[in-house]
Amino acid sequence: MAEFAPENTVPAHIAALSMGFGLEIDLQFTKDRQLVVVHDRTIDRTTDKSGPPGELTLEEIKAAEAGRWFGEEFIGQKVMTFEETLQLAREHARIPFSLALDVKEVDQGIEFEVCRLLNKYEMRESVVGIGPMITDHDLRKRFKKADENFPAACIANTEEEWHAAVDDQFSDWVYGRFVFSAKLAEQAHEAGKRIYSSGQCMLKHEPRNWHDILGAGPDVLLTDYPIDCLRVWREAVNSRDETE
């Protein structure tokens, strides 16, 4: 909920979770191998410090001010760790699925730390792994080796890729980047796969695409305009109910 509070901070996450939305978060290692939630390659844009997370210790990153840039009322906000985010999601999530994990780091060992924390907080069933792994077969395989039940996603930009994603043995989700049909969605669901709808056709303000994808029945949709999308879906459902 970047329009209400500084991104990847406690107020932003609580705002989204309390409204019934999930979170899409980006994970990176610090210099001392702690997982933090940082979108950019550096912390420059969203804090008063600078540098890549991988070149800073957790203590150095926690010393950064992460709220002032957004507004004086958010002074004192800090960069969150993955563990803190899991704790927050457990407390405030209103839906079974609550986190999409964009694992930006591909260093050996990150898969074990991600899976360890998910299992510690019993959150494995509430997440999906996205980011580089949607196109990286070997990375998905690594996460499955760390935890055979880790829910990874596989990319589908076209109908042809959709079939390949459904057949992919190292993923549990199809990451659809186009306005797919109900027939394709049914195929994925019958194969035991869940569907994550995203891409520019959904991220941007595209009411027609939001409306059309509703009929296909994705399990999750990622957009930069969740409130507007929800409004479109509610109007579509109400209109359908009135004609029945």
C-alpha cells in the first residue's frame, strides 16, 4: 500500500493486510546473512543511508531511517527483516494466502534460510515463490531440495508456455503474465496447480483486464491498484447477481 505509507514498513504492511490484501515482498541477504525486505538493489531511495543490503550488516541497515522520506508522521520506521514480516503477517492477515516472495538473491544457501523461517512460523502454505525463480528452473529445484513442499511459481507469458508451466515438476503455481482464459485456468487447477496473475497487463491500471481475468478464476492477482481492482470485481459480481 505504497500510497498510504512508506513501502516495506510496518504501517504499509498492516494497511494492506488489514484490508484483506496480501503482500509482495523482496528478499535480500545482508552482509551478515540476515534476510531483509528491500525492493531496490540499494537502500538509498527508501532510507537516509546508502549501499546494497549485501554490503551492510543488519545492525547498519536497522540504523537507517525508513519513514522520513514519505512523511514526517512516519519518522522512526525501520527496514523490516523477513522474520518480522512473517510475524506481522501471522498476526494481521485476513486471507489464507498472504505473501508473494520475490527472492532477489540467488546465492547458495538463501533457499535454506527462507524455508527455515517459513517452517518456523508455519507460513509455508501462505506463500508463493516468485522473482528470478519463475524463469530459473535450477533455482526452483534448489528450493524444492531445501523443502520439497516449497510453493514455487513457473512463468507463462503465452498459452504455449502455460502448458509447459503446468507440466513443470518443480513448481506448484503458474505465473500467468497475460489475460488467460477460463479453459487454461481449469487445466492448471485440474493438474493441482494454483494460479498467480501478474505482468504489466495486471500491474498497470487496466480495469478491462481485471474484469476479464475475474472469469478465469486466478487464485491471486498482483496489481499496483488493489483497491481499484477490488472495486471492478465487486461491480462485476453485483452486476452478474442482478441478471441472474
